[in-house]
Amino acid sequence: MALTNKMNLPTPIYNALSSDYHPKEHQYSVTTILNSTRQVILKRRYNDEIVQDCSELIWALFGTSFHAILENATESESQFKEEYLKQDLEVICDELKGYFLSGKADLIDVATKTIIDYKTTSTFKILKRDFEDYRLQLLIYAWLFKQLGFEINKGEIVALLRDWQKSKAKFDKDYPQFQVQKIQFKFTEKDFEFIENFIQERFIELKKYENASDEELPICTDEERWREPTKYAVKKKTNIKASKLHDTLEEAEKHLENLEKDYAGQYEIEVREGTDKRCLEYCSCAEFCPYYKEHYMKVEENEKE
């Protein structure tokens, strides 16, 4: 990835964010396989052409700093930290011989049989309680350690909330009361069966599409694109703000029909097209993706014309 410095930030910041990372053939990390097949392959394929600016990666620097400080701290006798793992997936099936799953766990506590990971995240994620990605990541780490003979049956996220506000915590009991949150999971044998199947399916799909053309790569799902659905706004013609947003055109038409009885001709239906938030704001390989080119780059070009 090429790193730019449009704001001319100090050299130490630029150097800290720079990376000479190059993907290893047939090896994928724990965090990588939690992304869509299309995104994983495009990021690897265009690794040297992807361009990002320092200013877009500042929160990543905070996360790296957080990990670095804890990496240098002393753990207890029953714990070990920053353990790098690499597993040949031939243990799952012969088809995946020579394919490797890798990862680095932040902290393992063998006494409590717990795998622990540190995160810097937003307060919104805690409020939304959207932790499935955390659970899957910890479960994959636990599966890796299980291959080494360790019994891990619990996972724990220690999350530092970067935008936490003490004033909100004081007056809103539903708001996180502390800037650090612990999110805990328990793992069963069924969980380990599920995650082994998940790993197998992900790697088989990655193997299938490694040499496919960009157009042949499977389209990311609505969930993977963080798709915000199309809404139908019933609004007064002279206003920008909607009186009400509807999920379907039929609902909006019924609403408009009722309004017409008292306000004939004053209201209208405005279609607010859904967007793919991840594609637009959080995917570093978007400009190389045929879906993005078709749905967003062409639209922009047509609007300019």
C-alpha cells in the first residue's frame, strides 16, 4: 500500500503508519478471513497500487499504540502474550494442504482458559451490542490454540472507547459507565464445530477464486457492504426534511393518499436510494472493484457530464 501525507504530518507519524507488508501466498490471517472473499483477494491483488493517506489511519495508530504499551507490560505466571500462530489447514481437509491460517493473540490465560484481545472502538458499537465479529475472531484464535493442545473455553474483549464522554455516562444510565468495557463469551463444542466449518468454507472459497478475474469474484453481500436500504420519504414539497420515512413504496403511497385528503398537492414521495457505506467510506480496494465502478464511479462520471 502506498501511503501519502497530504497534511504534511510529522515524520514519526508517517513512519509509524508506513508498512512494508506483502501478502504471503496461500496464507491468510484470522482478521483477514472475517472479510468478504472479494475484498480479501482485491486487497492482495492490488496491494502495491492501493493508496491511503496518513489522516485516514490515525485511529489505527491509536490502536497500535495501545497494543504496544500492553505488549511491554508484565503478565502473570499463568498468562502469555502476543503469541504468533500458524496452522496448516491440512488438519481440516486434504484439499487445504499447504494453506495456512495465521494470527497473533494479545493475551492467553491458561489458568482461566481464556483468550483475551484488546480493541479501541467507538461507544456506538458498545451501545449497539454488535459483537459477532469479536466473537468469531476470538473463537478462531481459540480453535488455533486448541490445535496446539490448549483448552480454551472463554473469550474476552477489553475495549477502550475512544469517543467516550464522562458527562453522558453521568446522566444516561444506558450509556457505558466506564471508558473501558469488558465483553465476554463462552465457547462450547458446538461453537468449535461451527468455527472449523467456517474456516474450511472460507479457505475453500478463497482457493477457488484466487486466480479468478476481478469480475468473477463473488459480490459482497448487503451485510458485508454495510448496505443502507432504499427509503421512501413522504415530504412537503417545500421542505427538505421528510415527514416520515417508509421502507416500501406501498407504505409511502398509502401515507401520501391519506395526506391528500387534507393537503391536496402539497406532499410528494421522494426516493432516497440505498447506499453501500463500507464501499463508499471504509473499503481501501473499492476503486479496483467492478461493483464499485459500476454503481458509484460511473454515476459520478455521468453527473459530471
